[in-house]
Amino acid sequence: MNRKEAMKIICDGINDEIIISANGFISRDLFSTLDKDSNFYMIGSMGLASSIGLGIAIKNPRRRIFVFDGDGNILMNLGSLVTIGSIQPRNFIHIIFDNHVHESTGGQPTTSNKIKISNIAQKANYKVFNVKTKKKLEEVLEKSKKERKPVLISINISRSKNTSGRVELSPIKIKNRFMKSIR
């Protein structure tokens, strides 16, 4: 399963939930799969989707907050896992699309094939699910709805052959429509 296939499964199951998506191909794929006002596309700021998602989760405790992150992105900000785990937002779903490379910048390897992000998250008090198949992803998404603590779903994906086009919204437009949608 590639990132876009996994993302489509997730988007089909979460409707109008808030999504914070990491920069690069993750935001591009989300924009082409399910563009909506309650998506916040990162245009830069590598590694900060989880930190922004935490702030949104704290401010909106009655809504589930999804953070779409890549292995390269979360490795840039591992401290956020510890902060999220210690604060324990009950509405925080952290999706890691893990292909063991910084795909958006040319395919340089990450260390996620040696150091398991899900192990770090588990030690930081997340409920962790590891996924390799489409069917398992669908099952885990249902299970995650019942959790009352931060959830991390680590999805083992293959590199994509096709890339989505750039997000066709200005950063100001992304911010304004997002802020209006979460009020």
C-alpha cells in the first residue's frame, strides 16, 4: 500500500474531522484526496504538524484531531511525542506514513527502519497500532475511535510512483479558512 491509498482509506472513515498534515507529499496527497476547510496543510515547518495538532486538540477537546505525519517529519521533532504522551489529549490521532525515506526531498533514507517510531510512542504513553495492510488499517481506524488517550497509527507504506500536485491554496487562505472552520 502506498501513502495515497492509505490516506484514501483514512479519509473515507473520518468525514469532517480536523486534519493537520505535514509538509511535502503528505499535504499534497491530502489536498488531492480530500480538500476541506478543516484541513491545515503545512507548507514548510518540517516536523511541526504534531505540535500544531496538540495545540488544536487541547483547544478543541470535543473534536478528534488527526495529524498526518511522515517518518521524516516526526523524526525532526521527536520531543513532541513525549509532550503529547505526558499531556494525554483524549482526542489526538497521530498517523505516521512510514516509508523509511524523506520522499518529498528526493528519497534520502531516514532511520525509521532501525529505530521504531511506534516503540518511542508506546514508551511515551500513546496507544500504538502498527499497520501493513489495507484491511488492518480499516480495523485499526475503528478501534482508535474507542481510545481515550493519544493514538499513534504507524502505517508501513511503499514509496509512491506518482506524486500529487502542489496544494493550490495560499498559506493565508489555508490559515483563514481553517480558523473559521474550527470556531
